[in-house]
Amino acid sequence: EVIHPKRSLFVTRTKLGLLRICNCLLKRLSKTTNTHFCGQILMLVAKSLPIDERSGINVTGVFNESNRTDLHAKPKPKPKPK
């Protein structure tokens, strides 16, 4: 199968355009009232872009270390009296 450079460039531009549109929509939508629609947009992006897409990879290796979540073991439920 022969890959044409113009077609490859078109596909790349189209994917990046879709990613820009979806990111713009996600910024404008409320994360509390439009959760279902935001999830559908994220699923569309996940299904349309390959897993090794550069936009989804942390190339610089920078992590947000100030955001910490402490996990505590759940207390065991008390047995119900009979």
C-alpha cells in the first residue's frame, strides 16, 4: 500500500483540528452540569487518536507533585444484629 504524503498531512491536520475543537469544548463546558457530554467528547478523542499520539504523552516528564491524594483503608462494616 502506497501512502501519499498529501493524504498523510491531511489526516494529521484533521486529527489535530479535532483535538483542538474538543479541547475548546471541554474548556467551555461545566464539569459539574455537563459531565455526560464531557465524557462523550473524551471518548471520541480517545477512539479517534492512536494511543501513541504525541499530544497524549508527557514528553517533558513533568508531574504535578503538589496534588496529593491520601488513601485511607475503609473501616470494616459492623455485623448486623440478628
